[in-house]
Amino acid sequence: MSPLSAHELTQQRLADVTGIDESAVSHGQSVKSVYVYEAPVRIWHWINALAITVLAITGYFIGVPLPTMPGEASENYLMGYIRFAHFTAGYILAVGLAGRAYWAIVGNHHARELFWVPLFQKAYWREVFTMLKWYAFLIPQPGRYVGHNPLARLAMFSGFLALMIFMIVTGFALYGEGTQPGSWAHTLFTTWVIPLFGQSQDVHTWHRMGMWAIIIFVILHVYAAIREDIMGRQSIVSTMISGRRTFKD
Ligand code: HEM
Ligand code: HEM
């Protein structure tokens, strides 16, 4: 074995004392990151997640109200506040989605992934099946993706976007019943949505079913995000916070 140079000896002692192998650090490759999600996409994601949480909790109690409140009726406005929170979060959700759609036009190409899926590309479907096999523990390694993975993209489009449009349309149709004929919500939504489903109670039931579908989406989505972060080949959760994707290998 060749004797160590003075510099290597110093490095060796430093590693022994501090536990930090300086030479390994200096020879290590620098971490490269790609800027994927721009600030408006990230801000929208977290506001949207918060709005949906409020909508699901308040919506649940609108359909299955709390037992009667004690005391004078005029002293209690609990259901009123619950409905107010629901409608406020409903407006935030709808305006937020419109803003997100605008950003799909002016933002980078990853901002468009939520709004369309390359259904007719064979290569795309191959990647979808690769990801399915990865989630089913059938292959040892998934692919590496800068934007959403192909399966996530399909879930976002069919399980999130379509469902959100459904909830907004049925939500404002119900809202228009309260704001009465002549209001914009009644004119734009109530007039055709209620007859389409049959009657008001049918719209309530479908709107409530939509909530359960969203809850299923969120459970799968959060599971996949955390699982990919731990087991996948790239950063996931931190990417929706900082916007940057880093790769592990
Ligand atoms: C993620 C989105 C949403 C979820 C999970 C959700 C959930 C719910 C649920 C579970 C109900 C009770 C249905 C029932 O059993 O009768 C409800 C009612 C309602 N929601 Fe939503 N909703 C959402 C979006 C919206 C939006 C965007 C609006 C528009 C303002 C809206 C307006 C309403 C109205 C007006 C009612 C009926 C209130 C009442 O009858 O007192 N919802 N929602
Ligand atoms: C109500 C709850 C949530 C909903 C509805 C939701 C919905 C979405 C949607 C629609 C996207 C696509 C974003 C875009 O392309 O514009 C997305 C991405 C993402 N979400 Fe959520 N999200 C929710 C909660 C969460 C939570 C709690 C986490 C963290 C654990 C999370 C982590 C992520 C990550 C990491 C991405 C990017 C995934 C990727 O890079 O492929 N989400 N989410």
C-alpha cells in the first residue's frame, strides 16, 4: 500500500475525529434539481387541499346535522356557520380552479399536465402499466419522471379534475336554490342541473357521493405521495413545497 501524502493524512485524521469523510464529500457528485411546479401551482395546491378539507367536514354535517342545540333557537347559529364555511370554501375552490386553468395556459408545460392526458399515445399507456406494476410490488424499480408520473396524471385528470367540475356544478346548483330565481347561480346552474338529475334531493345525494369519491382520491393520493417519497427515485412531497425535483440516483 502506498504511503499517504500529508494532505491525505490530514483528511484521514479529520474523518477519524469528526466522522465526516471530507474527501468523499469533495469527490461526491453535486445534487441536481429541476424546477417543476411554479409558485402559483404550489400555492393553489395547498389552498385547494385546505378548501376541500373544509368542504368535506362541513358538507358531512350539512347532510347529517348535529343533534338539536340546547337553549333558545335565536342564540344558536351553528348550522348557519357550518353552511357559511361550506359556501365560502366552495367559492374559493371554484375561483381557485379557474385561476389554475388560467395558469395552465400561461405557466410552464408541467402546469398543463392536470388538464389533458395523451390518451392515444402507446408509450404513455406502457408507462401507466409500469407504474401500476410498481405500486402492486411486481417490479423492483419505477421509472424516473420530472413532472407527474403517468399514472398520477391519469388519476389527477379523471379522479380529481372531472370530480371537481362535477362538485362545483352540483354545488352551485344547490346554492342557486337558496339564492333564488334571478341570481346568477340559479340562472347558470339550478335551472338545468336540478331537472337533469330529477329533483333537488337527487342532486344532494350525488353531491354527497362526490364527497366520498374525493375522500377516496385524497387517501390514495397522500398514500402515493408519501410512498413515492420514501421508495421512489425522486423527491415528491418537498417538490410540491419548493417546486424543485431532485433525483436520488
Ligand atoms: C370538494 C367539494 C365539495 C364537497 C366535498 C362538498 C360536500 C357537500 C356535502 C357532503 C353536502 C351535503 C349533501 C347532503 O347530504 O344533502 C353538501 C351540500 C351543499 N354544498 Fe357542497 N361540497 C363541495 C363543493 C361545493 C361547492 C363548490 C359549492 C358551491 C357553493 C357547494 C355548495 C353546497 C350547497 C349549497 C349544499 C346544500 C346546503 C344545504 O342544503 O343546506 N358545495 N356539500
Ligand atoms: C384535499 C387534499 C388534496 C388534494 C385534493 C390534492 C390534489 C392534488 C392535485 C390536483 C395535484 C396535481 C397538481 C397540479 O398538477 O396542478 C397534486 C399534486 C401533489 N400533491 Fe396533492 N392534494 C391534496 C393533499 C396533498 C397532501 C396532504 C400532500 C402531502 C402529503 C400532497 C402532495 C402532493 C404532491 C407531492 C404532489 C405532486 C406530485 C408529483 O410531483 O407528481 N397533496 N395534489
